[in-house]
Amino acid sequence: MESEELDALRRMVVSLFAKRSSETDVRHWMATDRGLDLALWRTMADLGLTGMTVPQRLGGSGASMNELAVVMEEAGKALACVPLLSSSLATVALLEVEESFPGRASTILGDLAQGRRIVTLATSVSCRVTPGVDGGWNVSGMAKSVLDGALADTILILAEGPDGSILLAVDANESVSAKPLGTLDQTRKLADLEFRGASAELVAGPPHASSAVAQARDAGAILLASEQVGGAQAVLDMSVAHATSRMQFGRPIGSFQAVKHRCADMLVDVELARTAARYAVAIAADDRETAVVAATAASFCAEAFYRCATGAIQVHGGVGFTWEHPAHLYLKRAMSGQHVLGTPRAHRRRIAAELGWTSKD
């Protein structure tokens, strides 16, 4: 059971997305190149939702992962076209280094919390960095499949400097070109970024930089799992609604064993996924070792969401396969989510490695 504070937060977010992220809204924004509902994002900033875990001294809400996970779950349920996951990844990385390197990290966090800047973290980077003027750096190379890469104002990249890994902030300008990628899930935009001698500022140096990105990936996996719980709940809800209202042979189709059992299986998946995600959030909020629980939640929730999404298609029958029905939007999100921050198999291999097991998966 959630606390009164979390319950109030959930009600507020549910109300916001019900008004501003309907299926019509989602279909409109996903058809655009940027895929961003900027007005909704700014409203979320006004409500303190874009910088929930940013400290209050920097303009954020000073909340924990528990509160952010609630927002992620409801955003996943609504398929909200906002850069919440990408910004959260960047926020975690910046928070990990802010005390040691307060200058640039603090500024970016403050802008992000106030909705003045969209920030993303590039996790697949092949770049060459060279010292620039006034202590800056120049970046040349590629960053592949960057979440919200085409709409970000600032891109964080982990690169190899002369003395080890460094975290750099590159502001979008004429030296950075974005190539939007055609994706299965149109509600989540990816882009390849090319840096051509782009100016960059140091955010963190060794050994903090690589550790910050590793922490961001773990936190991102947990938050993505929370989002997937929301998506799974959404398709379960629409399946139950359809099963109780669609009539066949004078009876609701939900009274037939095949449909009834499929909905029951979906409910079990949703509840187990929610348990895995919330346990991982609790571990992360307590600042304990997150590697195993993050990988566990990421693996299970991704596959549970996929099973629920495919189950929803089956419950809805022929109408579920049509472009006009929202079920396929969730199916595409479920399929793409298995690759955003690692596949379920990759996460299970990581669990085995962390625990010293021999993995056959």
C-alpha cells in the first residue's frame, strides 16, 4: 500500500495525463519528427515533475526514486510523449558527480529541473576528444541510438580522456547533427548523433565519470521497469473492460474460460512485475547495491509487459490488430522496451555474472 503522499502524487499525475496525454494526443505527437509534447513537458516542469530527484537547493523537488517511479509508471500507462526516461538517466549521472564537480553539473541540473533544458545521456559512444580552449574539449565521432537525441538541448557523453574516462556535456549546435531513426515504437524517438569537432564542457573526470554512468544505467533500468509496469496495467485494464462488455452468444466473452484465464495470467504478470519494480526502487532509494535488483526488474518487467501486450491483442481479437486500436501502440512499446537499455537475456547474464553463476541464457 502506498503512503498518502505517494497516493496524492499518483492522483495528480493520473489527472494530468488523462487531460493531456489521451490516445488522440499520443497519436498526434508520435507522428511528428521530434515526438515531443513541449507544452505537457513545461506543465510537468511547473508541477516539479521534470526534476523530482534534483535537490531543492538546485531548484528541484528533492524527492526520491519512490516518487519518480510513480510518475514513470503513470507515464508508461499513458504513453506520454515526453523525455522523462532520457532526462532521468541524465539526472542520475549528474547527481552522482555533482558534489565532486559542482559547477557544470549543478547548472544543468537546475535547468533540467525548471524545464529550461532537455538533457539526454548517450550510452553507446564512439568519439575522439581533444583539449580545446579555456579548459574545454572538442568532440568528434558518433553516438548511436540516443534516446531523444534529436530534441535534446544537451547531450552527456562518456569519453576517454588522457587520464581516464570523462563525462562531457555537449550542447546541440551546428557541430552536432542528428539523424532520427525509424523505430518500431513511434512514441519513443531515437537518433544517431554525429559530433564534428563540437565544443564540450567537462562535467566529471576519473574515476567519477564511469561510475556515474554505470549508476545511471542501473537507475534507468529500474525506472524503465516501472514504466513497463504502467504499460502492462494499461493493457490489462483495457482487456478486462473489453472482456466484460463484448458479448458473444448472449454472454460477455470474459465468462469463457480461454479469455478468463488469459486475463488472469495477465493479472499475475502485472502484480509480479509491480513487485519486482517496487523492490528495485526501494533498494535504489536506500542507496544500496542496485546491480542485481536492477537487472532482475529490467528482465522480468520487460517480458511481463510483452506477454500482457500480446495477451491484450488476443483478448480483443481482430479489432486489436487494427491501426485504429491502441493495443498495438502498447505492443510496440513493449517490444522496443526490450532493447532500450539491454535485452532481458543480457540482464540475466549480468545477474549471473554479479552472483558468480554460470549462465546458459
